[in-house]
Amino acid sequence: MLPRSFSHRCCFCRNTIPPPLTPPPFLHVDAQYRHHRKIHVKLVRELEKKIGGKLLAFMEKHSPFCQRVLLILEEKHLLYDPKLVDLTNKPEWFLKINTEGKKWVSDSDIITQILEEKYPIPPLVTPPEKAIVGLKIFSTFIGFLNSKDPNDGIEQALLSELSSFNDYLNENIFAGPFVNGKDISAANLSLGPKLYHLEIA
């Protein structure tokens, strides 16, 4: 069963946070859901350092947001060292990882933007007009899981979002199998894990 409390957050450790790209190409969660999310995943990396030539990734294995970042790493063919962390029982070494007092970048949107800026090849940016495809599916699904009123319309809203997404894919089937046609992009890498969690919930 899918946990009812999910986070859109991962973590990088660095001294400064870069300004967001305009428009943000990896924005796949609406403002209301963003406001209510909690930390569920940690992906840590000092941007100016590498550990043995690899990125060091701390993750909670069941989070679709962590899975999203890992898909970005895979598509960009970046070496990384995955470390599973139980955030309900954090190991001592994990608690000591940010001893230098650096700021946490705690949003998977920002992390994927950073990866795109630092490693632009292959490009995964979704064109702005396509970045909204499937945008509200997961936040609507979380609303459905948390709903206590069977007549509040949230189930129909979820079905409507899924139907619209399916219609988009059918209407653009000859352009290619992905949201961005023949090219995989950040939109697919964000939606894929979320749709998987919808299926297994």
C-alpha cells in the first residue's frame, strides 16, 4: 500500500542555492501539494566535490521522488553510489553527514535542475508547453488517498486527470511514445514512478 504521506524532497548539500531556471522545466507538483509535503527522501551531494568520481546518493527506496532523481542520474549516465537510509531510524553516520553547517537543497525539482545545469548532455528538459502534461495526477491521487468523504468528487477528479493524460498520449501517438514525442524527458522521469505507485496502491 502506498504511504499516505509523501515528500517531493531530496537533499543536496552545498553553500548556495542557484536561482531557478525560467520557466522551471522540472515543476511537476502544484503549489498546494508542495505546501503540504514532508521530508521522505534524502539525496545528498556536494556540488563542488565528488566521492571516488561518483555522486553519493542517500535515498528511501519507496519514494517516487527519489526514484525520479535516480532515473535522471541513469538517463544522464552519471556514476553514483546509492545508500539506502531508513528515515524512521536514521543511522549515526547519516546524522553526522552535514557537520559543516552547509545549506540543504531539499526539493527534487531543484536537484533535477542542478543536475541539468551541471550535466546538460543528454538534455532532459521538457518544453514548457508539454511540462504541464500529467501535472496534477499525483497530487490528486494523494488527495484521493487522504479523502474521508466518498462524495467529495476527488475520485472523479483523479479519473479525469488520468483520462486527460491518456487522451494526450493517444492524440500524439505518432509523434513518439513519450510526453516529448520521440525523446524521453524530465516529464516522463517524473511521471513514471508516480504512475507506478498509483498502480500498486
